[in-house]
Amino acid sequence: MSFVSKKMNQNPALLPPSEGLHTEFKTSFNEDVIETLVAFSNAKGGTVYVGVTDKIVVKGIQLGPETVQNWINEVKNKTAPQIIPDFEIIEINTKTVVAMIVQEYPIKPVSSRGRFYKRIGNSNHLLSVSEVSNMHLQTVNTSWDYYPRPGKTINDISLDKVQKVMNIIVKRNDNFVFESAIEFLTKNEMLLEDNKITNGCFLMFSYDDNLYTTIQLGHFASEIVIKDDVTNSTDLLNQIEDIMSFIRKHINKEIIITSTQIENIERWQYPLDAIRELVLNMIIHRDYTASANSIIKVFADHILLFNPGTLPDSITIEQLLTNNYISTPRNRQIAKTVKEMGLIERYGTGIKRVRRMFIDYGLPEPKFETIPGGFAVTVFAKTEKNKIHLNDPVIDPVIDPLNDPLNDRQIAILRLIYNDKQITKELIADTLKISVETIKRDIRKLKKLNQIQRIGPDKGGYWKITKHNDTE
């Protein structure tokens, strides 16, 4: 970087109004200045004003001919990779202030004396080992799950599990062609030289349970009374259904009686598709290098989901909720596999869909928050306190009597779609032991009666139960 020396008259009021994400005030040059410059380099850059108190009182500083150059050299020698700050010499009411300026460093993280810092708000925070690792991986455009799993080879995973996943992917996309499970692993960069496997491969296809995927599942009567407690440490892909089974076991389900009295419709306490989306987010974005476990707590009127690993520094809660961000999955290999299986539609849209599904279900929006050590989501059931009155396109056809002349088979189709919006005509036919052509005719009638709507293509799309409209 170039050195900039600039003298100028400036009123103290024109200094930044306070310390913050990109600003720090120091009365003198010391190790704290270097630490802050490192923290700025690991974030979006910033400026340290030397000669000013944190109350923005200009004390000034005495400079010799080589003072600032010596500071620059000290910063350079005590950082790795070496950073060389720019500087400005500012005269404020006859007092001298030195502004030391650094930009975001391209290859992160930067350290000072072997310690790594990042800027959060107006203070510096020491990075943990996992944060150092994740910051570096993001910088070089890769992720932890693509790296070799120490001490593990192809003998530590189940090729039967690999084959099942491969079959699902191939069935969904004709462009994917694999001769064997080994070829699938190799082409997806999960199988490396000397039969070594990646972290992602091990977590998704491991033969045995392992501590690294552990999720604590609890059903609570109160904050301190546990009614059921399960520790799940299976492979990630089986874990999805295990978690959903536990949640279904411990949440309420009501039976909506239709006017035909032939087939009833089940309504769960929460929209299961939204809960599944949150579970998938937990698995995809969890920091598997952290020592803490993921936790799911089911209470009578809410569910708490906690995951080790905070949001990337570049994404705020506000950006997450407004969908104003670029999604960068923490575990790209795992995310890629889950996406190709059709379990997620595309990166970066899950939270938006979850919020919409809860609103459509007549429930409050989930609460998203960053807490020490990780990220938490709380979903709320309907109570008298938070009851929402909406003309809801999802709730109406379930709660209102189905006055249309539907037969028991057509009502059964509605129930299947209600429980699984991505269910195929073929699976409906197989479940009801009816021909596919008959199911197609019934679906055409349900569409005509505005009972259901197809969103998206046959592959990758989903069904939506729409508001009842008497058209016959």
C-alpha cells in the first residue's frame, strides 16, 4: 500500500461521532492499535485515530521525523500476513492526530502475535479455532466439508447409503449418470486419493453413529421439566427424518371433520414443511468444527432450534429476514447433495419460505436471533395470546367444511397433499391403490374447484391447497 501524508485543519466535530465497526480512537500508539488494525483487516477495513480519547476528546500526539514510519514497520512486523496501513496526519486546533487506515485483507484471517481478531460493533473479539478455520475457508472459496476427514477412508462409510442417495438424484435429473457409488463419490469430490474421504462424505454416509453430528432432542413440560430426551448421532441424511419423527411425536394434531363424514383431514400444530425447512437449514449451516451440539426443544406452545455457528459477518438478521443477501452455505458439499436430492429448492430462499408458510398457517412469524455460540430460531404455536385472524389460503380449505361434491378418494388426495406438498401423482396412486389416470382425473377436478394449485414444474414444483371457491 502507498503512504499518504496529509496535513489539514479540522474541527473535532468532523471526526466520526463514535467508535464503531470501522472506527476506533486511541490516545497513543500501542499493541491495542495493532490488534484493532488486524480486526479491521479481517472485516471490512477501518481507521484508528491515534491522539483521540474514546470520548472524542482530541489530546494530540508528539511526532518525530520517523515516528509514523516506525509505527508502520511495527504493524508490518507483528502481523501475519503482513499488513501495511495507510496514514493521514491531521491537525485539529494545533494538535496532531494520526489516522491509520487499513482495507479488508483479501486472504483472511490476519493475526497479531499469533492471535486472530474480528470486529463486532465497536470492539474487537478474539476468534475461536473454528472461526479462524471458517474465515480462511470462505476466503479461498471452499468449505470445511470438502477437506479430507483425518483417519477415515471409504471403509468407514456405507456404500448402500451412497447408492440410495445416488438413485434419488439420478431419478430427479436425467443429466446425472453414474455407473457406481464409487463413481458418484469421485465425481462429487467426496472420494479422494488413497481412498480418503471428505468431512462431508463421512457425515452423510457414515456406517456408525458419531459424535460430530449429535443433536440433542428434548420434549419439555416446562423450562426445567423434561418429559422425553433423545440424543441423535446418526448420519446427516437419516437424521432429517429422525428429527421430524421426534417433533411429530411431541406436537399436537387435530382432526378436521369434513361435511362428507367420509374422510377427515389432519392439521398439525405447526406447518411441517416449514419445520422441515428449518431442520434442513440446521444441518446445512451447522458449524461441525464447534464442540457444542445442536439442540431442539419442544414445548407446549413453542419449539426452540439452536445451532452452533453464527451468521457470516456479512449477513445481518435484518438482511436475512428481507432476503437481501447472497447465500453462502457453510457446508457447500452437504448443501449441494441435499439440493440435488430435491430436499431444498435453491440456496438463500429457505427463510423467506418459512416465514411465508407460518403466516399462511395463521401463526406468528418465527423469531431468528444470534446468541452466544450460535444461531437460534423459535417457532410459536397458536394461543389465545398470539392468535392471528387471516383470510388464509392454507387454513381455509382445512377448517371450512368441504361443501363441494367431492368423493372420499378426492378428499384422501387432499389429505395426502396437505401432509406432503411435493408428493407425486404416482405416489398418490400407489398409496391409494388407484391407477395414475384416475388420480390425474381427480386432480383435474380439484384444480377446477380451486381446491389445489400446482406451483412450478412437475419436477421440482409443489402442490398448494388454495382457498375454497364454489364453482359448480
